[in-house]
Amino acid sequence: MKSTYGHFDDAAREYVVTRPDTPLPWLNYLGQDDLYGLCTNTAGGYTFWRDARLRRLTRYRHNNVPYDLGGRYLYVRDGDAVWNPGWKPTKTPLDRYECRHGLGYTRITGAKDGVEVELLFFVPLGENAEVWRTTVRNRSGARKDLRLFSYLEFCFYEALNDMTNFQRTYSIGEVEVEGSAIYHTTEYRERRDHYTVFACTREVAGFDTSRDAFVGVHNGLHEAAVPFEGAARGSVAHGWNPIGSHQVDLALEPGGEESFAFVLAYVDNDGVDRFEWPAVVNKERGRALVERYTREGAVDEAFDGVRAFWDDLLSTFEVDCPDEHAQRMANVWNPYQCMATFNLSRAASLFESGIGRGMGFRDSNQDVLGFVHLIPDRARQRILDLAGTQLSDGTCFHQYQPLTKQGNDAIGGDFYDDHLWLILSTCAYVKETGDVALLDEPVGYADTPGSAETLLHHLETSIAYTLSRRGEHGLPLIGHADWNDCLNLNCFSTQPDESFQTAGDVEGSRAESVMIAGLFLYACRELAALFRRLGRAGEATRLDGLHADMLSAVEEHAWDGDWYVRAFDAAGEPVGSRVCEEGQIFIESQGWCVLGGAGGGNGRARRALESVDERLATEHGIVLHQPAYTRYRVELGEISSYPPGYKENAGVFCHNNTWITLAWCSLGEGERALDTYLAICPSAQESRIDTYRSEPYVYAQVIAGRDAAIPGEAKNSWLTGTAAWTFVSLSQGILGVKPDYDGLRIDPCIPRSWRSYRVRRRFRGTRYDISVENPDGVCSGVRSLTVDGRAVDGNVVPPAAGPGPVRVDVVLG
Ligand code: BGC
Ligand code: NOJ
């Protein structure tokens, strides 16, 4: 059954929304460098420069009624009818509506009474501007005299202040208007050296900058005064809530068409005279920017640039395989989402307000894993930025502000897994690029001004930090939490207003994490392999020893009979054990212990994964634990604060499902791997979209678990570690194309029914065209490998010299 709200257009790499009243607003992102826009299928959302908290250009109210109100609106007045091509805010019924979410752009087309208006929103490459290309067509048989009114609401840059401090903000608003350009200049008179400009590339018939004037104090946006009255008022905002609106009058003969653009830009005036006249802002740069897009053809060229950018990026990894969902996700939407999570971490979405969270340490390191093949240089810089927020003892700022790159103390620290993820991202980068010079880059510790230790030093500090914080079973201490932010074993919070992630004292704490133990095992192996690659056998052997020690602690203390326990709480009691009343088995420790090499020789790995399958797998994915906690448990923290089936309390937390996919791959179980992959795959949810509700083209963080009121309902789409890890689990685990220090390792783990597939991969400047044949219907095991017709021993394709394409033929068996 097909979704009734839209469909994929694979050839165009677009998702086509065919009716505006989707089960939830369906979001896309505009922008790829510094300026970003959130854009829903009804043109809702906002725009910011670099930092959604500190440089927000337009306003958005998150838990609004309806949900998605406020955005990039165009009102069309045709006779007495007033409508919006994106349906909202007037919700006037349209004769036709279509929204195409593409890569870095959204194109919304609405038509009514023979008038068709197409709005194409995008951010040109390397430009701090958002363009709204507007095309109006008269498809009726009569002349149309139309009035269009653009509308957006400015934000006073610092979004928290903007949303809370009205006694000040209602008195600071300032604008200047010059021709068709509206300049938002609030706070420029004091300490800001930047402003926002909202301009039209065409002559305008009027403007408004006061919300009270345009909308009316007692009106909603659906009944805004100006478009319904039919004429702009030329209002100039002094204080209150400044907006930007242009009136554009068009006369179109039958068959006539006109195209122009609105441009919203962030302009930095650093280094120029701030004022061109006393109290008149120097607008030279803003004018020049608007000029650029006024030139005939400029907008289309800029859009072609965005398309070419994505075409090139996505050609880094392309697959033809028997599964339609895997193919579509791998070729288009999964890397696209990886770009969004890399750029925005967990900062700005319809679920992340842009204020609470910046760049997460553990999140951003994991995001690198799914992004590094796309733009390795940006991943390199990110790794260094992250390392710069580590302290000299190994602990990390849990988050940092993107604008300042400074650790954000309010969110806390002492999550005893954070530092280990830096090892994973760094190794992934070196495997992808071969650039070992990164390891020697000097990067200071955040608490030691002027320090310049190497990145490799940071990785060693990370290992040492875990070693120095172990509990009575020899397992790593958990601190405030590990990957599971809600497993707060040292928190003991009874105060409703305190944060579970910062409350409680971790000094001298006892609670241990088996998940961190598994992650440590994995990180030790990664770092040992890196040292071997660097020719430093001594260090590698030392890490092998650390791995062996931790492994014996895990096997000795953490095996529960059928699975690995999850943790030991502050009283030394197991969490995630059959002796527990609730929360007897958890997913994370099974995934990470197996990935770290536990249970290999003794059958426990397989048993643990079978237990996951028996106890946690559902038709909507694998739930985090079972049974769900039915009451608040002060010794466990936030995990037991959620109602059963939601979020970390036994929801399907998609991120950790991917570790099970990879764990099945490590056992060579192709069917199990693909099944776990598909259970949470968004493209595979289209047929049950009325339950799922979220975007069918990107992953959501959580899908409600079997204990929830509506199992299968997804929430918190877009900014989730699921993006990077599903890309890794599909491309490296299932399809088995693994970047390694000495080349591309080919190690598939596919269902027996797959008889062949093909991957085109760019790797260190060379294109590889990899054909995999599976004549005997096996899951894994490479029988032969030829590179440009020459047989190669083993399963590693050595890096080639030229640009390629290099032909790689793989036969399984
Ligand atoms: C959520 C977690 C999240 C954490 C961040 C919790 O309420 O359940 O998923 O990581 O907040 O602080
Ligand atoms: C979301 C957070 O961003 C991530 O860091 C964490 O691991 C998961 N929630 C699980 O709690």
C-alpha cells in the first residue's frame, strides 16, 4: 500500500508531498555551509546563521497551535480570494498542491483558479543568503491582476532572549527600508556588526515591517490584515515585532509567466565603516548581495550550483542492490541526513529548539562516521574542534556552542563514555583518507590555555581516563550517564525541577557500565590497529593487553546466563539482569559487547543476540529494554521517568538498533542483519504512515515501543545518531565496503537470496566499481577478488594511483 501523503521520486532524488495536511509537519533543511533554514512542507520554519541560538534571523514558536506556524509565507490575492501556495497560513483550499523536498532545497507549488505559484527555497553555495525563487503562471483563459505579499518575522538574533525577555525586546526593534530591501538592524546601534536584509529582486508596490500593522494585533496569520485588505501599509517598525513584507503587483495575460526572487541574507559588517550616515547602517554589502541575485539568470545558476554540489557528493557512494529501501536510503536520503546531523548535531529541528543543545561531543563524533566519506576535510576540522573541548584529565564538555566552539557548562560533563567516541571518529577519518598527519595536529586541552598536545595524545588520554575510572568489577564507571543519557545511576533525584544529567555527584561513585566496557573493547582494538599501522608495535601490544583485561572482566562479571547485563548500580546491584523486577535485558550491552569482541569464542555473542531477538524485537524495531519500567526508580534516574514504551523507557531507540545489525554482520548472519536494518528504515514505513506519522525519508530518534499507547509512532526525526550508524551498518556491515588503513576491505554480509549487487565508491581520490556475485547463495565470505582483472589475495583492494574507475570483481562463497 502506498502512503496517501506522498511518494519518493527516486530519479529526481526528491520526496513529493502531495497533500499539505501531513500527519506531522514534514521537514527539510536548506543550506550547506553557514546559513541554514528549516523548511516544512507548508513552508514553515526559520533561518539562522551558524548557531541557532546566537544568530537566529527569523522567528519560530515550537509548540505552537497549530504545530507548524511561522515561516516563509507568500500570500496571493486574486480578486477577493487570498491563498498561500503552501496552504498555510490561510489554509484556503487549493486546486493543486505539491511540495518537493530535495537535497538542499524545497519546491512548493500551489494552484488556484488558474493561477499557479511555485516557490523554490534554497541557499546558494558559499552564500549567507536564502533565496525564494518565485514563479507565477497564469494558466487561466483570462488576464490576472494579482497582488502578492511576502511575509516573515524577524528574530532578535539571541533566540532565548528573543523568546523570553519581552520587557526589553519590545523596545529594541529597528528597521530601515531602501527600495525593495528591508533591513533588520536591531541592536546594530550598540554591539552588533551584522544585520539581516530581506529584499525582492523585482520592483515592489509597497512594504510593511510592523507585525501589528501587517497582521493586526488581534488577528492570526491566517487572517492577516494587509493581504485581506489588499494593500500594504508602508509600516515602519519601532520596537514591538519587526517583520519583512513586500507587496508585488503582477498583471499576467493568459499563458503569461513571471519569475523573480526574494532574498533573505545575513550580512557581516566586520571591517567596514559601520555607519554611512549618523545612525544609518552601512548597507554596502547588503546591496551588493541583493544585486548579485537581481542579475538575469543568477538565481538559476545558483540553484544549479546546489544541485551539482549534491550530485557530486552523492557519487561518493552509490549502490544497485535487490532491496528498494536499502538502495534508496543509501543513495540519497541516508547520506543527506548524515550531512544534516554532521552540520547541526542535535541543535535545531522541530524537536530541538536550537537553544538547549549545541554540538554534542558523543553525538558529533558519531556523526563523523556517516559523513567522513563525503567531505573528509570538514570531518577533519570537526574532530579537532571536538578534541579541543576535552580536558587534560580526559573528561569532555558534553556540548559546545557552534559559534564560539567553547564548551557549554550548563549541560554538564562527566558522561564517562564521551571521550571514547573520539577514538572512533579519528580512526574512521584516517581509514578513509590515509591522512595520518591528523594524529600529529596540535590541539589544546580546554582547561589548559596554551597547551598544544597532539590529537594522538588526546586518544591516549581517553583510554587512560576510562582505565582510571573503574569500579569493583573492573568495569568502567558510568558517571552521570553513558550513551544512554537516561541511565542516571548516581543521580537519585527527587526534585522535579533539576536535570537528570547534571544532578547528583559522581565523585567517588560506584555504578559501572557494561556498555562502556564494550565500547572500550572496541576502542582498544581500533587504537591498537592504528598503532600497528603507525609501526608502533609496542603500544599496539599494550592495547591488546588492555583489551584482554577488560574482556575478562566482562566475561567474568557481566554475563547473566543468556545476555550481558547492562550496568551495576550505585549499590552494586545489576541493571538488566534476569534477577531484576523490570528492565531485565537491555539492547546496548548486547550490541557493544559483541562489537567489542566479547562472546566470540564461547558462543555468548550469538546467545546474546538471540536473546535480543526473542525478548526485544518487535515489528517496529528493537525496543531498548524489557520489561519497561512501570514506576519511577530513584536509583535509575530518567530512564524510569518516561511512561512505558516511550523514549529510553523501552521505546525503539533507532540508534542502538544499528549496533545489532552490525553485531549480526560480525556473526555473518545476512538475513538477521537486513531484517534489523529494515525494521526501522523510514522508506519502509510509508505503508503504515498514519501510525508512524514522521517523515518517511529520514530516520527518527524513537519509535514508540510495544508498551506505548500507540506502538510504532515515531518522534524526534532528523537529528539522531541513527543516520550515521545506519549508513555504517548498511555500507560497511551489509554491503561490506569498509575503508581500512591499507585499502578498501570487502566483507559483505547479505541475505542468501541476494545474487548480486554493485557499489560505486570514491576512496582516496579513486573511483572503484565493485561488482559482487553470490552464485552459491551464501551470506558472507569472499571466495575471490580481482582488481582490474588481476587476482588479489585476501579481501582488501589496495589504494590505486589514478582517478580510476578501478574495476573490482568479488565472488562470494
Ligand atoms: C532524553 C535523551 C536526551 C537527553 C539530553 C533526555 O530527556 O530522553 O534522549 O539525550 O535528554 O539531555
Ligand atoms: C540523544 C542524545 O543526543 C545522545 O547523545 C544519546 O546517546 C541518546 N539520546 C540516548 O540517550
